[in-house]
Amino acid sequence: VFVWKMEADTAAAAATDPFTEKLQNLHDEAIEKEDFDAATSMRLYREIIFTGAPNDGWKVKESSIKKLSNLFIKQKNVSEFRKLLEELRPFFAEYPKARTAKIVRDILESVGKIPDSVDVQIEMCNEWIEWSKVEKRLFLRQNLELRLASLFLQRRRFPEALEIVQSLAREVKKMDDKKELVEIFLLESRIHHALRNLGRARASLTAARTNANAIYCPPPLQAQIDLMAGTLYAEELD
């Protein structure tokens, strides 16, 4: 009971924290202005993100990053995404690693929603892979390398894509991260399929399925496996 009361008191204190409340008010104002005054809305979101210590009011700040990203998408403004990530870089030293990884991934995924942005995404992935190596952010680096391989596939840069996924597969096998292995082998199957090497595409898909059967496989990922299987069956007129 005492622990529960302490948790309740902490939650209540957080809910009434004046700094967080101020950020939330700015956040609400920015949302109201999005449709008719995007410039002011973006200014308010930036004010929220960069006001105070990085971890103060972090939920409101993360929401502001997402809202700001959506405005950049509407404006098809890739350069603002790069600028935002650079501005956030000093804050990542104080953010938990998992939160940093999520923010970087979300921003890069948002860039991917802008047409004809593949080459810029490749540049940004390379930049942040190097940062991840320097800062020893292992899981972020692996995630970004997998994304980079997918972008290389889109650009038909097959040797580079294969080199990345094969290196990742060797590394991740040692960690026994089966969900990550599913995604790696699935991408490897797509690359071999694009190269018209159906035998290796089937082998990679089998490896993806084997790892998927050993874990709870999220429905979207299972759907991708089934889609790839259907594609290969169709290729073989099965």
C-alpha cells in the first residue's frame, strides 16, 4: 500500500508539474495553429523541444517531434529533417539509448514518406550509422544498417545491400535476436529475388520462417513473410 501511495504521489506530482503543464499548453496551441499558421506552429514545437533539460517533459517533447515531422512531410521539406536531427544530437547524450533510437528511427521513417527522397535517406542513414558507432549505440546501428540495405535494394545497388545483410546476419546470430534475424533474412530473400536467384531467395525465406516460428511474430511482419512466399510460389508457377 505504501509503495502504491508513493507511485500515486509521484504520478500526481508529474501531472501537476508546472514546467510540463507549460509545455502542454504550448503543445495545444501549436496543434490549434497547424491548419492556418504552420510557421507559428513549427516555431512553438521547436520551442517545446529545446526548452529546459532534455528529459524534462519528455513525453510532450516527443509528441512535438512527431507533430513537427508531420508538418515537414506536408511541406516535403527534407532539409528540415536533417536540421532537426543535428539540433537534437547534443540532447541524445542525455536521453536513454532506447528513446534516442526510437526518435532517430521515427524521423528517418518520416523522411521516407517524402517522394524521391531515397538518396537523401541513404546519406542520412550513413551519417547516423557513423554516429552510432562512435557513441556505441549497437541496436540503433544495426537497425539503421538494415534500413540502409533496404534503401540500396530500392536503388538496385544489390551487392552493397547483400554485403550489409550478410554481415548483420553473422553479427545478430551471435546475439540470438530472432526477431531481428527474421527481418534480416526476409530482406535478404527480397534481394536475391531481385537478382533472379530464386533458390537463394527461398533459402533466405526459409531461414526467416524458422526464426519467426521460434518467437511471437507480429502480424505485419508475418504478413510480409507470407507475401514473399506467395511471390516466390507465383514465380515458380506453383
